[in-house]
Amino acid sequence: MKRKIISVLLALCMVMTILIPVAKASLESDKKDLQNKVDEAKDQKDQVSSEKKDTMSEISDLEESIAKYEVELQKLNAEISELEETIESQTQEIEELQKEYDRMQQLLTDRLVAIYEEGQPTFLDILLSSNSISDYISGTTMIEQLAEADNKQMDEVEEQRKAVEKAKREMEEKKTKLDTAKKSADAKQKQLRVMKTSKETKVANLTAEEKKIQKQIEAYQADIIAIEKKIREEAQNASGVYNGSFSGTLGWPISSSSRNYNIVSSKFGPRKSPVAGASSNHRGIDIPVSTGTPVYAAADGYVVSVQHTSARGKFVLVKHADDLYTRYQHLNSSAVSTGQYVKRAQVIAYSGSTGIGSGPHLHFEVLRTPYYMTEIDPLNCGLVSKPSNLVIW
């Protein structure tokens, strides 16, 4: 009996000795991962600050352009006002000339009527009523001069009226052009104001993003401190766990009965960060399944760690034979605990959207060690059994 108890205690000691370095390796990996997140977040913050600075410079340029158009509009308004006064004055002048023309025409009409009623004097009448040749010449000359004077004055009034009307038309055409220029300048100024408002909104959003990233950096740093504390508490110098030979392939972590099981929305490797704080060097693949979708162990193994960090959210790290590891993160919940042995295709968790991500999905990693920077591409490592109808967005 004592031998059995001693054997059990020795076995437990061996397991503990085995688990400690693996757990420590996982913590070290998380620490490195978080530090990388801090560095990436700081770079993102610098980029946001730089973009904010550039946008504020653009706002300054827009304000100068708006002020320039404001001066131009004031100038155009002054010219239009002056033209309107000139046009009004010319309109009055044309009306006066028209009245003068109408008055003279009426006088001429009245004279012609009087002549018609009294009988138009002929040159013979003038000759018979003249006492001398001089009287005759004076009479005929006077009639001719009167007629010529009337016609000349009417012609002059008509020409003056036409000249004033022409000047008025030119002024109105100029005013039309100025009105068009004013509308164009006004529209341009309004457009610039809209652009300025848009830029100001962008600056406000960038400021908010700066604050958000700073909070994320602080959260990462707090996690790093917590992990360092755990590492200090861990014992050192022990051998590996779950040794043995691995053969075959790793299974796909999502069942074919689940929606979007065959879709990869983000591949392994460099990418544009989908959200603030998210990695721009993707170390796994994303499968866009909804929250609560069952997640399966890719092979027999040992649960090294079940944790929750601000970046990864809730995750499960499993060690398989031949020092092969798989990680499942952004989980809604886990179905296993640290130190538990699992079988291939066993439900180990349920997908979610914890940590940093753009929505519900499973982030799946394949690693050569539990440490950060040892991840390999699940789609191209030759170790993962992929769906035959795989779709990569």
C-alpha cells in the first residue's frame, strides 16, 4: 500500500515537474506576444498622430482658401452693387430720353396735323406772299431748317437712347457674369466648409482613436506585468510533457456541420490591421464562425493553458506529440481545463469575439513550441487536413 502511495506521489511530482516549464513557456510566449502588441499599438498611435497632424495642416490650408474666397465674394458683391446702381441710373436716363423722344415726336405730329388742317404752304404760296426774293428765300429756308432741325434732334435723341440701352445691356451682361462668378465662388466656399467640417470630424475621430489605442497599450502593459508575476512564481528546469510521435494530420477545428466552417477570412502572415490594436503580422488563420460554435481539438493532446488576455481574449493552448502545439483563441468559453488530456475531435471550446478582433471568429494557430514567433502557416505547413471546399477571402 505504501509503495502504491509513493508511486502515485512520484508520478504526481513528475507531472508537476513536466507541467511547470510548459506553463512557463506559454507565459513567456504570451508576454512576448503582448510586448509585440504594445510595439504595434505604439506604431499605430504614431501613425494616427501623424495623420492627425497632417489633417490639421489640411484644415489650416482650407481655412486660408475659405478666407480667400470670402475676400473674393466681398469684392464681387461690391462690383455687383456698383453695377446695379449704374444700371438703375442708366434705366432712369433711358426713361428720360424716351420721354424726350416721345415729346419731340408729339410736337412734330402736332405740327404736321396743324399744317394738314390749315393747308401745307407750297413754295408758290411763299412766293406770292413774299415782298421780295429775299423774303421768299428766307421763308423756304426757314421751313427747310425747321424740318431738318426737328429730324436732327429726333435722330440725336434716338441715337443717345440706343447708346444708353447698349451700355445698359453691357452692364447687365457684366452683372450676369459677376452673378455667375459669385455663385461659383459661393459654391466653392461652401464645398470648402464641408471639407473643413469633414476634416474636423476626422481629427476628432483620430483623437478618439489615439485615446483608444493608448488605453489598449495600458491594458497590454498591465497584462505583461501580470504575466511576469506568474512567471516569477513558476518553477524552472524541467523536461517536456506529452511526448511521443505524431503521425497523420491535424484535424480542422470546426465541424463541417457549422456555418462558414470552410471559410478563411484572414490568412497567415502580413496584413492590414483590421482594428486598432490588432496584429499586422497574423500568426494564424481566422475562421468566421458565429459565437457559440463548437471548437474541436485538432489531435490527441494535453491542455497546456486556458487563459484570458486583453489581446487574445480567452484561448486554449494544446500540446500534441513531437512538440507540436495548437492554439484556439477569441473564445466565448472553454470546455476543458489546464492539465487535461484531450482526444482528437473532442469539443474543447466554443467560439466567440473576446480580445481584439473585428467580430466573432475562431483564430487557429499551429506552433512548433509554445513560444511566440514559432507559429507556422496552418494552410501551407502540410500538417492540417483542410476542407476540400476551402474558400479564402
